[in-house]
Amino acid sequence: MENSKIEQDEQERRKLQEYIFNLEEVQDEAEELAVSHEKLKQAQDLLVTILSSTMHGICLLRNSRFVWCNKALTDIIGWDQEELVGKSTEKLFPSTEEYIRMREIIYNNSAQGGLITYEYNYVHKKGHRVPCLVTGRVLDKDDISQGYVFSVTDFTDRKKAEEALKESEERYRLFFQQDTSAFYISTVEGRLIACNPSYARMFGFASVEEALNSNTDAIYPSKKARENFLKLLKKNKKLYQYESEYRHSNGTRIYTVENAIGSFNDYGELVEFKGFLLDETERKLAENALRESEEKFRVLVEKSPMGISSIDRNGHYKYINPKFIEMFGYTLKDIPTGREWFKKSYPDPEYRDQVIATWVKDLKRYKIGESRPRQYTVTCKDSSKKVINFRPVAMKSGNHFVIYEDVTEQERLRTQLQRAQKMEAIGTLAGGVAHDLNNILSGLVSYPDLLLREIPEKSPLRKPMLTIQRSGERAAAIVQDLLTLARRGVSVSEVVNLNYILSEYLMSPEHERLKEFHPNVKLQTDLEEDLLNILGSPVHLSKTIMNLVSNAAEAMTDGGRIFISTQNQYIDQPVRGYDDIEEGDYVIFRVSDTGIGISPDEAERIFEPFYTKKQMGRSGTGLGMAVVWGTIKDHRGYIDVKSAQGKGTTFTLYFPITRKGLTKDESLVSIEDYMGEGEPVLVVDDIEEQREIASRILKKLGYSVTTVSSGEDAIDYLKENSADLLILDMIMGTGIDGLETYKKILEFRPGQKAIIVSGFSETDRVKESRRLGAGAYIKKPYLLEKIGKAVREELKDNTKETL
């Protein structure tokens, strides 16, 4: 029994162990089930999140009722989730019949177990239809009652695009057939695939069929043009518009505006292209004609010798031509408006108001295109003044052009002519008066001279008689001044030297008296040592010097300085001043003072007889400057006046030189000192008279002379001939100058000796010539002593000395 009980206990123990083991397995399975349930829940949450966030509408249907739907579906059909879940789908259909019909279609498709796809216009909550693409599947094909899952996509935008595409295609078809534009499709090889009737007509084909049988290569003006067109299509893969040029079947040019685009294969290669052509031939020809006309107008305006401006109706300057800028110095930036123009060009307010009033009145009075000149004095940007003829021309648009003609020079010449005519008229009058006075004064001058020879030295009558004689002589001097004004053509054939005449005046009693009257005036001279001679009248020249010096002294009531200078000068080009000074060799006589100066208005009248600011009866007769004018004109010279009020005045007289020697033995040099021995000398000067003067001097000194008129001729000459010395003008009007000539000569004749001459002071180019090996520098005009000494020393030891 005990064994039986033991076996029973063992069995119970085994059963307990088995129970405990099974219990542990159940616990493990329970734990695994809990984990799986949690994972399933997470997967479900993730699926719901995905389905809720998709852009497509998602819904679960069972027995035609919504079990679940996402927000995307509610956005598509307008119903909220609360309004859909648990409700029938019938509300999405326009009618019960339509609802039943669609249920049958879905049921029949689901019975086959496949994917259900269809398009349908569902009813939106607001009542309008929403085109949708529906894709669905039954959850269990063996048990349809388990329901369906559907994906719904809003096709509204696609439907609109399709309708627009259809409309576009229809328009495209109609446009393709219409007549206003030429349409074509062509392969890259040049085969025409399609075209419309307008294309055929544009290029001169009888029909579309004839055009299609042609090759598009024929319509291009050149092979290069076709290649460039294809390059543009390859580069611009979008629709490209440009102006093109083609060839008609009859050979004439066709100008078009073309819209073209290329078609490319999968490899990016251009295979065909299509385009629309608008015939712009008439417009293009008109534009070309207009452009040519505008170009002609532009050239005329740009090259016009007159200034031209364009001003709009609001007074803004729209254009000014180059001549305008040259005339006035102002640019569009300086004068954007008429207000700025008037302000700057007429700084005097009173004169400006007068000009503006006349301007406005003229523009209102003139008809369209009418123009009448008005003359004004304009102040330029550099403060200079010019006399301008204005011609405003009104336009239909309200704008107007203005033409500006610079007549400053004409006015100056007119003033000079009037001045000369006035002097001639006054001279004629003075001549008649002088003739009568001369007859009256002859007794006062002649008889005292005779009586003084009879009166003893100690006679009390001698002093009164001398007083009568001096008074008569002074009166005769005044008459002589009148005669100077009247005669013109005073004999100026005597060879004189201004330095000698000036020296005689400075030692004369007249000058001594002047110094007594003006003790605070100091006089300084700077006289050229080798001053050239002139043809003149010593008496009149001495009177001129005396009048200028006296006039300068009178201008300095509180004292000051008079500076007198003489010099030789060669004028290379005309000089415009008070007188117009022509090119040539001159002796210049200059008198400057530090006095009160002369105003511009007075400067115009200073040479008129009896016009003076001096106190009459104390310091002159009023004829002094008139005598200066008459003398300079008798000597065929020129006069220039420069003055600044409060700073002084400078009178510059130009006398043409003469190569004649003085009648008296006044030579300061001996010609034997500079004689040559037949050495060859080449003279290079572009002025014929200068070549002739230099040649005569050198031949007189015993040299063999050849002359040429340009640097190029000098180079050619020396390539075939030789010269011991060059006399080389630095500045020549045409061709290369003296420096360039010397450089080129040194290339094939190193060490060539040369003397540089010029009418100007020593310049950088002169200095460079001397650094290259040239010898002396001589300032024109040519003088025998200067040129003789320079040539002799250069040929002797190449001494470089500026004389």
C-alpha cells in the first residue's frame, strides 16, 4: 500500500509539474500575443496616418455605406466625415436610378475579383459635379459583404486641361487653315511635311501640293543662313521668335517675323521643326527707307556746321548735336531744361528776361515749320561770349527744334569794317581841316626861323620869338597828326630798325619831359639784340612810340611800371585778335603798363580821333591813339590790345620784316666771319618764302644749297644724295614734322648733322631732336648772323648752342 501511495504521489507530482509547465507556456504565448497586438495596433495607426495624409481620397464601404474615409475624400466631395461615416453613398449620385446603376456596375466588376477602375462625376455637397477617377477592390472576393476599399482622385484640373487642349487643337486647326499666317512643318533635311495655303502663296507656289514637293533649302537666301537658323533652333529649345529673311520663288527677298520651335528625339537631336511666318516685307522695306532717311538726317544733323537742339513741349532738352557742344561747351547734363539754358547762357537777369519774352512771343506767333532768326549774345561755359543767330522751329507735336548759327566772327569783321570806314571818314575830314591849318601855321613856323637868324643872341626879342617858334612847331605837330589820319599811303619805303628809333626816343626831350611829369613811373626795356629791319617812316614810327608810352604813363596816375619789348617772331598760323594777324615774319613792338586798364566798351573806340578819357588841355589832343592806328595801317601791320580793368593794358604792334639792309652802315657783324666753302646744305621747310630766304642767306655765305618742302622729300633726297648739314623746320603743315624726319634720317645716316628751326620757343620735341644729335636751335625769322654762326660752328665742331 505504501508503494501504491508512493506511486500515486509521484503521479500527482508529475501532473503538477506538467500543469506548471503548461502554465508557463500559456504565459509566454500570452506575452507574445500582447506584443503582436501592440505591433498590429501600431501598424493600423500607421496605415490610418498614411491613408489620412495622402492626396487621394480613400474610403471603406460595406453594404454601400461609408465605414471610414480620409480628409482628402471630404475635400473632394465637400461632405464632412461625420456626414459620411455610417451613411449611404447614395447622396453622391444625382438620382436613385443612377445610384442603383453604378452599384450594379461595381458588383459585376467585383464578382470577377479584379481591380475596379472607372471615371464618374460625383455630386459635390454644394451641388456641382466633380469629375473623379475611382480605383477599388473588394476586401474578400469570396465574401463581398466584407466590403470595398476605394481610392478617389479629383480630375477637375485634368478635365479642364483636356477641354482646353481640345479647344486649342480646334483653334490650331482653324488657324492652320486661315490665310493671314504661313504655317509649315519641315524635317531637318529640308523635306516639307506640312504647310497651309498661306505658306504656298507667300513663297510663290501654285498650291500646297507644289510647296510640299519642294525642298525648303530653296527658300533660304544662302546655305549659311539655313545653318544659322538650325543652330538657333538647337540652342533655343522653346518657342523662338525672330526676324528672318527668305527668298521668293521669283528670286526676290521676303522679310518675315517667324515663331519657330524644334522637335527633338530621346537623344536630344533635332529631327524636325515647325513655324509660323508673318510677311513683313512691306513693313521692312518701309523701315529700311525710314532708317535710311533717318540716317541721312542724323548725318546731316551730326555733321551740321550749325548747332541744333531738340526741345519737348515741357521745355526739356532731348538732343543737342556735336556742333552745339563745340559752340557753347554745354552738354545735356549741363542744360537738361530750357530754364537751365537761359540761366547759364544769359547770366544778366535783365537781358535774360528780355530774351525769354521775345522767345515765347516768337514761338506763339510762328506757324508750324516757320523759322525766323533772332540774334543774341550768349555766354558760353568757358565764360566767353558769342553772337548767335537763333532759329526756333515749331513742330506739330508741340516740340521744337532750334538752329544756332555762330556769327561772332562775321560780327567782329563787320565791326572792324565799320571801324575802318569810320576812321577813313574821319581822316578825310581831318585832311581838309589840316590843309587849311597848315596854310595858316606856315607863317608861324617859317618866319620865326628867318627872324631868329637876324636877331642878336642877347636881344630881349629872341626869347619871345623862340616861344612863338615852339608854339608854331607844336601846332604844326598837331596838323601833322591830322595829316597822318588823312593821307594813308605814307611813304614807308625807308629801311629802319625799331630798336634805333626807340633808343632815339628814349634820349629825346619829349621823353625827358614825360619823366618830369610822371616821376613815379618806371620804364623797363627788353630789346632783341638782332632785331630785323622793317620798311617804314621814322617820323611816324617815332610818333607812334611816343604816343603809346605817353598813353601808358597817363594810365598810371599813382605811378607804376612801363615795359617795352621788341622781338622777331614768325607767325605759323593766322591769329585772331583786335586785328586779324596773317601768317608771316614780323617785328613785334610791345608796350605794357600796370595802369587802370580799359573797359571792353572803351576798347572799341580807343583809336577814334578825339576819343579820350584824359583831361583835355592837360595831357594831349585826343589824336594820339588815332595816329597809332593810322601809322600801323600805313605800314601794313597789325595791332592787338589786351586789357583788364585795374590790372593794366598791353598794346602789341606787328610790322612785316624786310630782308633789305639799312641804308646807313649799321651792320653789327662782318659777313666774312661766317663764310662757307661750298659745303652742301639741305633746307627743309614747308613754306616757300622761308625756303627762299634761307637759301639766299646760305648762298650769300658761300654754301651749296638744296631745298625741299617736306620731311618725306628730305628722306628721299638723302637716300640718293648727301648733305653736310640739314636746316630742319620743326613744325610743318603736312606730313611728318622735323623730329620724325630726323629720326628716320638717322636710321640710314647715323650722325647726320642738323640745325633745328621753328617760329615757336624751344619745345620738348626740339629738345628731343637735340638729344638725338641735332645742333643749334634757331628761332625764326632767319637772320644772316644767327644762321651763319650756327652753320659755321656746327660744321666746325658740332657745338650745340641755342642762339
